[in-house]
Amino acid sequence: MNRRLQSCVLAWFVIRHSGFVLLAAAPAAPELIIHHAKIISVDDRFSIQEAMAISDGKITAIGRNEEVLASKSDDTRLIDLTGATVLPGLMDSHTHPTGASMTEFDHPIPDFESIPDVFGYIRDRAKVVPEGDWILLDQVFITRLREQRYPTREELDRAAPKHPVMYRTGPDASLNSLALSLSGIDRNFRVTDGGSGFAEKDPQTGDLTGILRNATRYVKVTPVTEQPSKADRLQRLATLFHDYNSVGLTSIADRDASPGAINLYTALRDRGDLSVRVSISQDITSIGAIEDIQKKIHAIAGHPLFQQKDGMVRIIGVKTFLDGGMLTGSAYLQEPWGVSKIYAITDPAYRGVLFIPKERLLPMVRTTIQTGLQFTAHSVGDGAVQTLLDTYEDLSHEMPIRQTRPCVTHANFQSRAMIDQAARLGVVMDLQPAWLYLDTRTLSAQFGDARLRWFQPLRSLFEAGVIIGGGSDHMQKIGSLRSINPYNPFLGMWTAITRKSKWHEGQLHPEEALTREQAIRFYTRNNAWLLFCEDRLGSLETGKQADFIVLDRDILTCPEDEIREIQVQGAYLAGKPVFERN
């Protein structure tokens, strides 16, 4: 008889019913107990516990030291944390891992803080890239440059006159003359595929400025970088996921996954190298016949990873793009942006770009809800947020929508009425505090303090009962603070708690700051709700998965400015270590 069976104390009793004798046995001793810790459970009461027992990857008991330790056997592994703070494994509601992990596969990309940094990089690339081949620079946002502006077509011409150059910031870009010419984009350019977008023109001359708004799909770019193998992609993705673990992340959402990305996740899972749980919002286009888009939504709902409600890799919904970006000057606002040197806006009536008109959005969302998938859309400006909320409102009169947890992604610009509407409808939101940290300086210069009153109104959303989850929108590079955008969740919590930002004095509307408890829920329990796994994850309670992290200091009592400096000492997934700091 093995030791584990010997450790079970059998309690025999007889129940006579229908001629059967039933025997009951006490539960086996746990495999692991962590004790003498400060365990922030994030349960309904936000209770603080001392010890936790784990078996088969799940929590079997949590409570006081003496109570939990009483269940140990000779085979139970004990970890004395000597007072260290424990949190549930942190969750990021918005990442793009497969693209981010490959950013520097071909060559290192430096950090950019100024326009001269940009031109220096382009000139250096022009020395090693053959003449006539493309030079691309992605996601270097003008809001994060000291000069706070796009490089001009003429400046890009001077930096690399013999190479087509595209400086892309998401749906928008600045191109040099050769790039425009090779792409067939001239002053007569028009979008003809049913989508939105346009090329900016000088209001005096009518000449192209080089800036494209939501029209980079027309750029005939030919990649010249070394092409990775599947083995390369898997290796770099695993490296990124282990870096996620090092800052406390044990669960993430890919909010724009392609079929290829899903295949990479399942390949890592199948070979035992997946160290984070992945929830997936699969990408759907908004261009083309509505019937074709609806067929794709039905196909996603039929995927085994959606039908499978548990596991390391799960499909939860679909994602599309409703407007442009606040970092690029194309978010769709209710009021005009205003003429701007920062964003190269010359039209005083310009409100940004709405990619999908409401009458086209409605059948897409309806089909998604009918299949049971979660719908979300990139919606940055208050005009886009209102469009999506009104679409959910209209559909709520036709069918129940709350059970699919309809989502708004980003939702940076809002209003009091939008918050109340979202609460009434059961709409959830994934937001990124790093944008407040990195971009407040530029947004304040563009809009002023009063117009930013409802920028990321985190406290108001919490108090209204809107469930919001914290994320990063990690796009490029491995490294939690050098990445675009930074995915260190403790920087995100600190930003949500302090409302402080880089290169900006004071706080942005401190009345919208979260408490420490709320900030922790933002990255744990709330995200579990957004990602349909609240029955298994997001808090440390009996019966849930043993995903937890150990911190180097007490997040509830340390000085406020130390929150961003918190280090993870260990991260555990289903009770197994996936990161241990040396």
C-alpha cells in the first residue's frame, strides 16, 4: 500500500438503503501547502489568509496556518513563505503575443523618444537594406515622441531617398514619396473596397502630406526581413510567456488572434511548453459581404476550442476594429479633434474615422450574440464607444445579451451617460492604464484637462458596477517595461491608483483613481469575469485552480510609489512553478 493511501484515515459507517452498504473515506492529504504567508484571496470579502493546501492543481483548503497544516502527511511538500504576500495569478485582458514576440527576430529595434531617434534608425537601416527595398517602422507613436508629431514625407525622403519608407502607427502611417509612388497612391487616391480611410492632403496645394488614415492596407509593401520558421515562432513565443510569468501573469487574452496564432498556442500546449492560460478573441474583418462575415462568426462558434469551456487554450469570442486610435489621431470622437500640429490635422470639423457604420455593425453583433460568442471591438473615441453601446442597446430589445458579456475594448473616452448605459446593459470593458501613463502629456496638450474628465474613468466604472479588466495591449518586443505597450501589471496598478504619467506633472483627474483593493481586482477577479473563467480563476478559493504568485513586498501597505517596483519572487500555474527568481 502506498504512503498516500496509508495517510488516509478511513472512517467507516453503514447506511442501509435499498440493500447497499456505502463506505466513505476522508480526503487524501494535500501535495503542497504554502504557509505563514499573507494570502490576499480576492474572494467576495477580500479576505486575508495564512495558508493554502493544493492537490491535483487545485486549492483544497485555505485558511489559518494550524488548520491547513493539520491536513499534511509525510509526503506533503511544505513551503514556509515567512510572511510574504501572495496574490492570485494576474491576468492581462488584452495582448498580441504572437506578433509581439517576433518584433526583433530580424534585428534589434532601439527605443525611440524623439524624431531624431526615428531618422537615425531609418538612416542606419538604409545602410544595410538594399536600395529599393522597404524600410518599415511600426508602432512608434507620436504621442510618445518629445516633438509629438509625425515625421513628414519630405523628412522621410531625406532620411532614405532610395528606399520606400513607411512609419506606421497602427491604422495610420506616414510614407515617403517612393513608398507612395510604388503603392500607386497619388492625389486622386480613393478608398474603393467598402471600408473607410483616406490620404491627407495639404489644404493649400492639394499635395499628399504622406499621411494615410486607416488606409495602410493599400500600401504595396514587400517585407525584406528574414522569415522565421515555425520552430522560431514557438521558441520566441515561449520566451515571451515566461517573461509574462516573471511579472506575475498566469493568464492572458489574445484580443485579435488569427488561425495561425491559435495553432501556435495549441502547439505549445501539446508539447507542454505553455506557461500561461490563453483566452482568445478571434479576429474578424469588417470589409466584404456581411453574409461572409456571418459565416466566419458561425465557423468560430463551431471551433472545438469554443465548445471546450476549460483548458489552457480557449476561444471566447470575436474582435474587430470600430475606429482608429488616440495615439495616431484617428479615434472617432463625438466632438471634433481640433486643428493640430501634433496629429497633422488641418480640418477643423475632423472627428476621426469610424470604420463600421452602425447599420453594418448591427448584424455582425447580432450573429455573434446568437452563437454565444463574446463580441468586442476596438473602440477608442467616445463616438465609437457610443456607437457600440447603442448597438448593444438595440439588440437588447430583441434578445438577451448579458450572458455573452458584450465587451468594449479600450473605451478610453467616455461620459457619465455611457457608464450608466454600460452598467444597465451588463457590458464589460478591457482597458489599458499604460496609455494613461505614456500618453497623458500629449492628450492634455491636444484636448485640455476639462475634455479629459472622462478619460479612463476607472473609479466611476467600478462604482457604477461595470466590470472592467486591466490589460496592456502589448504589441511589440519582449520586456515588460521596454515593450510597446508595457505589460508590467504593477506599473498598470500604480498608474490606476495614482493617475500619474510620464513627462506630465500632477495627476490626471485623481477622482478617478482606484484603491489598492480595486486595482488588484482589476487584474484578477474582474478579468476572470471578462474571460468567462471566474469559476476557476481570479481568486484563491477552495476548488479553484492554484494559480498564484509570491511578491517581494506587501502591495497593500508598501509606500504607494513602490507598487510599480514590486518584484515577483515566484509564479505558480496549477500549483506548479513556472517562474522562480534566483
